[in-house]
Amino acid sequence: RAGIIFLRRQFQDNPVYKATFRRYIDYLIGRRFSLMWALEGTRSRSGKLLAPRFGMFRYVIDALHAHHADKLRFVPVSVVYDQITEVRDYAAEQQGDRKKPEGMTWMVRFLRRGTPRGRILIRLGEGVTLAGLDGAREPEQDPVPSLAFAVAEQMNSVTPITPIAIICLILLAAGDRALTWRELSRLVRAARAAIRRRGLELVDDAHLREPAVLRSHVHRLLETRVLIEHDDGLEPQFSIREGHHHEAAYYRNTAIHYFVMDAVVEISLLLALSDEAQQRRVVFESTASDIRHLLRLEFYFPRRSRFSEALESSALRRFGSLETLLAQDADTVRARVLRSVPVVGHGVFRSFVDAYAVVIDEWLGRDTPPTEGDRAAFVDHCLKSGRQRLRERRVFAAESVSKVLYETAFDWALAESARPADTNMLTRAPALLGDLDHALRTLRAAGDSPRGRAGP
């Protein structure tokens, strides 16, 4: 009567269970009951929206067709928290620990740590109908992926940005370098201004200019031990507490999708400037396309048909006409990119590039490519490799040593290895990752410069 359906976590190999569940969904749709489910199939351990699972969408769509109910609406629901109690468990799982069962002991542990963690922010998208979707796709195209991605994109677009997400983005981008209060507040103000220009929702936007409001958000992160304050110098400084980078990355990732195209533009511009002016447009577009292909399982990039248009729009908003920009002197353009505020490429892509570099290096270093059956052992091997590289300073920060990131990179490599040799990206991925690493180091150096640390 509460509307909750209890079901097994896995039942792909149980045809009787699957058929029964499918019939039950048909029964509910036929009687116009509302349904709510997580389109990812589970809770995200990394903070960002994962790729949608198609199973429930397919069951529901089949039921809609059977009952001629194509005008029923799929309404995206975004739920964002200032902070959450379980984030320590998520961080532990990313570092290789087993998921703790959610029984009575889990509940007791949750209640013991259940001090208030701020607000729960709920936003609703406009919604998608099958009838509305039909005009936006080819007749022979499977409606399930189109619908699932349309819902996911709407969900991302209505997700509010929290001040805690911005603070964590800034401090994670700083790496092991602590920021003074003046540096942190300056960068938060710059991020706030950029968000306002784009018309995005920033929670507490009207009050975030006030130092007391920003200090209250920093204080919450200090209370939950995500941040640490260093007060033994000339002035207080703040950084991510050792061992808590995955928690900070979780909060950062709730808003990271808003900055992805800006990051693509920054990196593609920097790499295009090494070529002659007449070749820069080609290099810019090919680099952006390669980034999209490499990280397609991590982010909801614009569809291929709209990707070039989205690049142009992002570049125009930040730097003006792309055509005019690429025709200018390389040093002038480079200076414009590095002096723009805020520079986001390093903060957005660094951990993903480092994680994919580990997986692809280990993948290509094997005599026999891994298979699906090798997943668990291979990911565990990558965790060990990542920890070693982190100690050797070959990896920028601890949040890239992540089981979740390695598993997605494994899926990417597995999919690429199934493509013909002349069309997959595996063999040229190391060169691309090397180029991305160079661009990201350049962007980070701009943030570490005296101009990046100071300011009004």
C-alpha cells in the first residue's frame, strides 16, 4: 500500500522472475499507478549521474504501447544533499572495500553518525513523453535509449549547484596545496559569477557574497572532517583532509557536469595552438571529439549531431568567436585562456585522465587483453598500481585511485577492444592521454601562479 516494490538485486538469469516482474509493471501501468525508480539502477558512489539502465525503461515502454498510453510522462527527479552520512562508506568502496550489507548493524551505524548534514534539495524536470519523443528520432530507432538519455539529460539540467560542491571543486583542483581564506573566497566568487552568467541555479547565491555564509559552508566541511584548517602559519589555510579526497570528489561531482564543455574548450584550445593557424580548427575539433569519445561513459556529452554547436556556444560565451580566436597569435590566445576566471579544465578532468591512464597502461601492458571474467582481478590490480603511482607522484591526487573510475575505464577499454583495430582508440589512447596531461598541467600552473593565488 506504500507503493514500494521489493525485488531482487539481480534477476537477469531467472526467466520466471523476470516475466513475473514484467507482467506486474504492465499491471501497474494499465491501471495508471505512478512508478518511481533510480534510472542508474543503483545509487552513485561517485556523486555524478551514471549511465542509465534500460531494463525498467523497456518494461514501462512496452506497457505504454500495450495500453496505448504514450502520453504518460516520465518526470526526472533530482535529489541533491548538502552532505550525506554514507559518504564515508562510498569513499571506502571506491578504495576497494566491500559494500557493507544494509541490515540492522548498518542502521545502527547510520543512526550513530546521523547528525544533521544540511539540506535535501529536490528538483523536477519538465518531463518527457513517448509521443513527444517520436518526432525527435528516426522511426526505426529504438526509443528506449533515446528516452533514457532524454530523462537523464533533463535530470542533470535541473540539478542545483551547492556551495559545498564549488568549495570541493576548488580545493581538489589545488591538489596538495592549501588555500588561504582570501584565495578560496576569491575563487568561489569567480565561480559564482560564471554560474550567474549562465543562468544556472546556485543554492544560497544571493547570500554567498557574504563572508559569514561562505564560512558556514566551510565550517560544515570542517565538522565532517572533509576539510582541515591549518592555523599554525601567518594566516589560516584550508585543504582536503588526508584520506578524505573521495568524499570531497563525491560532492564536487554533483555539479561537475555543468563545467564539462568549458573544460573541453580550454583543453582543445591549448592543444590546437601548437599547430599553424590554418590547421587549428581541425586540431581543435578532433581533440574535442577524442575527449568526448574517451570519456563518453563518464559524462553526458551533447549528441554527436549537436556537439560542434555546443563547442561553438561554450567558446563564444567564454572567449568570443572561435573562428576569430583561432586566427590570433598563439601566445595571445594562450594568455586569454590561462587568465580566464575560473579555469576549470584541470579541476574537472584531472582525476578521470589519471584513472584512465592507469587502466589503459595496465591493459596494453598485458600479453593477452583482459576479458569480462578478469574484471575484479584487473580492477584490484589497477588499485594497487594507482596507489603506487600516487606515492611516486605520477598521479595528481588520491581521488583518481578509485574502483568506480577503474571499472568504468575497464568497460571503455573492453568496448574499444571489440571494435576493428583501425577504428578503436586503444592504441592511440596513451598519446591522447599524454596530450591531455600536458594541457592539464598547463591549466593547473595558471591556477598556481601568483595572479591565480591573489586578487581582489
